[in-house]
Amino acid sequence: MGFAGILGQERAVSLLKRAIEIDRLPHALLFTGPKGVGRFLTAITVAKALNCLNRVNGDCCDRCPACGKIAKSIHPDVHLVTPEGATVKIDQIRTLTREAPLTPYEGRGKVFILDQAETMTEQAQNALLKTLEEPPRATFLILIAPEASALLPPIVSRCSQIRFAPVPEGAVATRLREQGCEEGEATLLASLAGGSLGRAQELRKSPLSEVWDLVGQVFAFPPGRTVPVLELTEQVLRQKETVPLFLEALLVWCRDLMVSKVTRHRELLVYRNREAVLRGQSEGLALRQLLAMYRTVKQTLDGLGRYANPRLSLEVMFLTLRDLQAA
């Protein structure tokens, strides 16, 4: 599949293929962008293209022995450096700097991929500087980080940076449908994934049907009743790892309620398969109520990222949503 398998990163792919084709690939690359948008897959594909036995137009064949070894992580000239525990440590970088000058064992070039490069300790980054300043002729280093600012300025200045953008929702949904997702599920997953195909694929493995059932209960609270609020909180917390997913799905539902209120265009909805339910709920609420609901859920979701108490946060949110529906 080669570079054709990288979704939504046409600019980055074009630059890399051209550089490989004319033998002008920089020896130090920095791939930045959100998680799950293809940075790591692109790094592996670059390693394949550099060492492919049947390379054409700067792309790999994905069939030759060299490509096969890289795919299986057993090629002697392609090395992956990942955090040991929470950080990439100086001893790992010292091993890299010893290996980097050596002649490739069987390929055209040695490739070192530093995934989560932002976790390098300051000492590790300083140890890497000399190799970046004077890279061996047949050695290539690819650093992967969310932002250039996560690394020391001397590291960044010695790398050619390639920015990876979030993948368009439509492209993520199309790829998910190609992988067997139903249209409604693919659209929702793409919306929740925030431009990350990797996150969409992770979400696909989560208990989405249970999450959708819980979302539906939020808009069925009896006015003034507190016990249903406490019961729903308990249900949501039974799987604590899905609480952020539940809030993201609820936020999208609130967004769709506002869309239903102001327009009849079905294609603008994420929950298109729940259009009738959305129309019914939005008709009984004013736009100011819907906007207040959206803000309430968004504040709760943001608060979880700041280590708020999940139980207390959910209870307050549900009580607020209950009262907003009755206002």
C-alpha cells in the first residue's frame, strides 16, 4: 500500500515521496501533529521507501523482503525508540548515537524512529544533538511529537519539520465504512475522533451502544426528581474508562439538538439515524436552553481533564441539565 495508505496527509506525503525520489531526504525529520493522524505510519513508510528493493517514484512496493522485515519490526537497519516507562532516557539515546555511524547491515540506510520524542529527558535531548548536527551519510532520524515546542529549540532547529493536520471527518468516515462500519456509526465515530483515524478506530472497539443508551436517558429526567439523576450517575460510572466517551457523545447530541432547532437539513446532523428523536426533543426546548445545555456538558468534559471528581461532576451536570429542561 505504501504512501497510498496514509489518509488525509497529501502535502506531507508529496514532500516526502519527492525527496526520496531525488535522493534529497533530510537526515533529521520532525513529524508534528495530533495523535492518530498518521505520523507513525508515515515514519514506517519512509523507512520502507528508503530500503525498498523495488522502489518506484519514491514509494515502497510493500512486497519485497525489506518491506516485509520493516513491517514485522525485524529489519536490522530500522530502529524504534520508545519511552521506557514515562520517558526516553539518556542511555537509549547513547545506544542510538553508537549505532548511527555504523554502515547499514543490508539496506540503503539506517532509520531511527523516535516515537513520543517529547518524552525525552533534557539530558537525552542534549545527547542527541551531536548526531543531529553531524548526521552520518546513510542515517536518518525521524522524531515524532505533538508540537515542536515540546522539544528543546536546538533539537527543533536541526530538524526539517513536517506538520500533520487533523484528517477531515468525511475522510475518516469513508475509511471506517471501507472497514465495515455502518454509515451512522462511521459518521458518529468520525465526529467524536476529532480528525484522528487512530482514535476513531479505538472508539470503534468501545461499548458505543451502551453509551448511546445512557445518552438517551439524560433527556428523560422527571422534573424535580433527584433519584433518577443518582441512578444514571451510577450507571455511567460502572465503566469509568468510558466516562469521557459518554460526555463526548452527549456533547454531540446537544450539538445536534441545536442543529435540529434551527434547520431541517438532515445532512448536518451527526446522529442522522436518530433524527426523529432529535426533532421531538428540540421542539420542546428554546435555543437558549439548548445552548446552556451544550455549555454545561462542555464544562464538565473540560473539567475531567483537570482531575475533577467524576461522580460529583456528573451529578452536578445531570442536575443542571434536568433543571434546564424544565426552565
